[in-house]
Amino acid sequence: MSVFQIDVADFTWIKGPEDDPKDLCLHGKVTAHIGDEVLEDQGTVSASALYLLRSLTEDHQTGQENQMIPCCGHFMVANEDLSAVWISGCPNGTDWKVEQVSGGVKITTESGKETFVPMDAYRAEVFRFADKVESYYAACGPKEPYDDFQQKGYTAFWNEWHRRRNG
């Protein structure tokens, strides 16, 4: 087994498994294998995938609002040019620290255990997870944001996602 694996099962929207065109945030059961630890949580997997994509080029610190497996994503706030998004969440979720180091990343879990993951292996696993989440969105009907604020947030979310995934 790799030193880092992450997967999602049981995709759902906030009201249940039936596609909901008004729900912009996908949820599911996430299982992360980091070193010899297994972390599991129900979370907002659309946000998890974006945070993982960010961690390919940026450090992720624990103890902030955005956990790697956040419980929720209340709303998305777009930046001015719709190239990035901030996702409002809550303090609940499962988190770990990701630091950029020579040749890879160092992941530190909440228990304090550190695991080095070579960048090629880390990138491949992050892309596999993100692609699985995006494929689920693609299999659903189009999303229908309630208003301009939601539309801008949702647009910025996918703009940032695709820039990080394909850049």
C-alpha cells in the first residue's frame, strides 16, 4: 500500500443521494490512509478535493477553518476575477498538515505522526480523488445556483479547480 491513499464512497447531496440541482456541494464518506493511520469521516468532498489540489503547491496548516475533510461548506465566496474561491465551513472535520518539502510533501496527522510522500505519488493520488469527485458532478444534472452571489462562487470554485487540476 502507498503511504498516502484517499478515496470517497457513498456520494450524497445534503438532502440525500438523489441529485439536487440547487445543492452545489457534494458530500461522501472519505477514507484516508496516511502512513499507518486510517482516517475516516463524512465530509464535503467537493471542498476536500479542492483543498487537496491546493496542497500540491501550497502548505496546508491545521487548526484553521478549512479542514482537509470539512464537515460542511455553507457557501462559496468568489474573489474579484472569479479565479479562486473561499469556502465557508464550520470547525468540525478531519484535518492534517501538508508541507512542501524537497521532492514531495510531509503530511502530519492530528496525532503528530509524520509521513513523507514523494510528489509524483501524491499528485497522482490527489488527481485520482479529484477526478472521481468531478466525474460524479458530470454524471448529475446541471447545478442551478439561487442567485448571482452563488453563481459567482460556484463559477470561481470550478475555475480554481480546473486551473489547479490542469495547470
